[in-house]
Amino acid sequence: MSCTPLMASGSLWRLCFGAPRPLSAYGRRISVRFCSSRMTLDNINRAAVDRIIRVDHAGEYGANRIYAGQMAVLGRTSVGPVIQKMWDQEKDHLKKFSELMVAFRVRPTILMPFWNVVGFALGAGTALLGREGAMACTVAVEESIAHHYNNQIRTLMEEDPEKYEELLQVIKKFRDEELEHHDIGLEHDAELAPAYAVLKKVIQAGCSAAIYLSERF
């Protein structure tokens, strides 16, 4: 769906999320909204939306760093194209949440530099265990993210499913793609990784901690 651009004070402003709308003649800023939804800065639950967008942006950033680490180790192997395809989808996820952060004036987590290092280290470290290790990491992380997205979907459905319709569509789409990544990991022998059950449990504990911290800080 496309949005019609408006010209204001010589600048191009868009009704779609990604850029704020101009001030009115009385100095009041016109509400930002999705292209066709009822979400505006004035009528949303700011605390809930801030938490959702901030933690999802952090999570997708972390996922990108994990895949970057995996590609650094396994990029030239037979599983490289599989990892690259999943990484490309994560890049799209991060781009969308970056746009939402601007549109709804959400600050990023202060832990971004930490997730930058930890994400890459996790991706590269598990990839050094071989294809199975990298895929075990993918299964653990994507399962955690899908569970987290399901919790957010329930929250928004309880709040107002019509108002948050387009945000719900974004989260549901990304949730489904994370589940695809999870299944790809299983198809590529994730369960054959050394100490798979322990590795999965440790990674998911880290994911839970990252979610908790990124929502709040």
C-alpha cells in the first residue's frame, strides 16, 4: 500500500511511518500514524508500544549480529547460502523496526553496543562447532523470539486489535519467518550439535535476559 506525500514548507513529508509530519499553523505537531491504521502518537499506549518496538529492534539487531558471526565462519561452506537467506530476512526485520522507532519516537536500548559484540560472538562461537552448532543456535534463538512475539501479539490483541492492526500484522509476519528459520535449523541437523540440549537451554536463558533488559533499558 502506498501513501500520498504532502509538501510542507518546501519539504516532502510522508503520512507513512518513517518520518514525522510537520507542525500545524498553531505550532502543534500533527500526529504520526500508519498508512491506514488508527495508531497515532496521541492514542496509543505509549509505555507498551515503546517496550515492544525497543525490544524488537534490539532483538532483530542481535539476530543480525548472530548471522554475521555465522557467516564469518561458515559463509564459504555449503550451508552459507542458507544462513545468508535467513540473514537477509533479518535485515528486513531490523529495517522495519528502525522505521517504527523513528515514527513513534522510541529510543533504542542503551545496551546496543553490548548486543553488537555478544551477538557476533554467539554466532561465530556456535559456528566454530560446525554447521550443527550454528543451526542449534538458530533453533534456540528463533524459538525464543517466536515465543516473545506471541506474547506481544496477545498483549496487543487484549489492548485493541483494531487500533494496533498493522503493528500486529508486522509482528505476526516476522513471527512466522522466525519459525521458518527455526524449522530450517532443525532440517540442517541442529539436534546433532554437541550437547544440543544444554547449548539450547543456555542460549535461551541468554535470550530471556536480553529481552528483559532491552525492554527496560
